[in-house]
Amino acid sequence: MADITGEDTVWDDLANIPADPPKMREICDKCRRPMPVCWCSALPTEPLNPKSRIILLQHPAEEKRALRTAPMLSVGLAPGKCLIYKGKKFPKCDSELESILTDEKSLLLYPSARSIPIEQLDQSEGPYNLILIDGTWPQAKAIYASSSILHGMRQVKLVSSGNSSYIIRTQPTDGCLSTLETAIEALSILEQNASYREQLLRPLHALCQFQLDKGAVTHQSKEFLIKHNQYPKLIGRRLNKLLRNAEHLKDTNHDWTESEIKH
């Protein structure tokens, strides 16, 4: 009798299992975020249509990040004004990308001894294709090293004008910008139009506010935390080296963006 009762209990438990899987949260078709945290309302009313365009060479790992910002750029700009190519080596038999990278009007935003401030470009030679490597600093270095086509490109640098607005992510040093912010800042300079900065940063501000409302906290840079003895982890040789390099670059008026140094 005990066995029959036990069997009945098992069948009762099975009968209570829902026939359909639980309903998933509704996803926005444009930003691919859950509707309660969709930032599309912060986008420009109409996608901005600059003369120049942004091309991101994105490491595959970036696509897996929960709080990605590259889509803010791709949907905030008119079709064809932000192109994203994924991979670890470029151009990877892509004739369209190869033609962009070999175009005399293409610029690579990358730290090197021959990089010039983007402000020094001759605007009459534009519009430009601005190439950014989207990934951690080790990933960006690896992409650059394995993509020989990038080595002969004209290289530019961005002199940061302030700290990152991506306040829910820890930056390596004060003055580091996210890939999104770097692209927006550079585009504002190329277009000589500060409204690009104002309008395209609104989705990032909205994203940060969503996270703060849900319990996230603002982050100081690792550099700040270390200087004030607040960094919770042991400082390894690699981080020490990165911070020393960043300090040296600041002294020489050279900028490091998040995509160049983050890890």
C-alpha cells in the first residue's frame, strides 16, 4: 500500500509540471534588450547621418557581454554609417572590408609612436572611415598583431577630454573611455558637431541609470582605488605595468581608450 501511495505522489508531482516552458521576457527588436531595460527611447529621434563612418573590428568575446554598447552606435547612426566585423584576424577574405582598410581615407584609432591627434587631420580630405578595435587590450593587441593590413594604415589618437560616463563598469585608469564613447568623441571631432556627442551618449546614460536603479553602484577606476588603498585584490605585474604605461602616456599627452587598455 505504501508503494502505491508513493507512486500516486510521484504522478501528482508530474501532473503539476507546466506543459509549456515559462514565458520568457519580451525582447526589444531593435536593441535586443528586455523591454523593461530597453534604452531605445533615449536614441536620437532619427538616426544620425554623418559624412564619415565608423568601422568596428570586434573580438568575438565582446558579443557575449551582457551590457554591450556597440549596438547603441549601430542603431543610433543611419544604415551603413556603423559597420561591425567580428573576428580575431582581418580582413579574413572579406573583400568589402579589405577595400575599406586599404582606402586612403581610412584611419585606424590605435596607440603607436606615429599616431597623430585626430584634431590635426585636414578636414578637407574627408569624409573618413574611422577604424576601431573593439576588445580588451590583450585582445586588441592580438588582433593588431595578426592583421598585417592594419600596420600600414594612417593611425590617429584621441586625447580624452574627461572620465568615462560608463560609470557601472570599472575602468583601468582615470580618463579611459569605452569603445562607444571613443567612437562618439572621434565622430564629433570629424563632423565638427558636438551634438553627436550629446545625442549618441543618451542610451549609455539610460543603461547606467537602469542598472543603478536595480542596485548597481558607480565604479571608480582601478587607478583611483589603488591610489587610495581601496583596491580589493592583489595587484599583479601585468596591472602594474598597464598603470605605469597609462601614467607615462598621460604625461606625453597620449590617450588610452577602454578598448585599448581594458581587461
